[in-house]
Amino acid sequence: MELFQKIALIFTIVGALNWGFIGFFDFNLVTALFGESSAIVRIIYAIVGICGVVNLIILFSHIDWDMDSNRK
């Protein structure tokens, strides 16, 4: 599971860097590498989005959401 989490984190970082390039330099690295309307571009964006959701789940997985269990 740790390998999957690291891969998800890498994809999320790549996506964040790409958004940084878009914001600061108006340069989309993914479309520059794979073309404007390539199916691979949509797949990469979908993978980055899924990895972002995975990282959100990991981020909040340590929180005990059961508030009643803390009461005495």
C-alpha cells in the first residue's frame, strides 16, 4: 500500500507543478509533451485527479470521526 501512496503523491505533485506552470508562465507541460487533443492527455488528467482524491483520503484517514467514542 505504501508504494501506491507514493505513486499517488508523485502524480499529485506533477499535477500541482503543471498548474504552477500554467499560472506563472501560461505553459501547459502535459499538452506540450503529448499534444492538445490527445487521449493520453485526458487519461493523465484523470489519473492526477484520482490521485488527488487518494491523497485526500490518506490525509484524513488518521482522524477519528466518531465523536461519541471520546465521551465518558
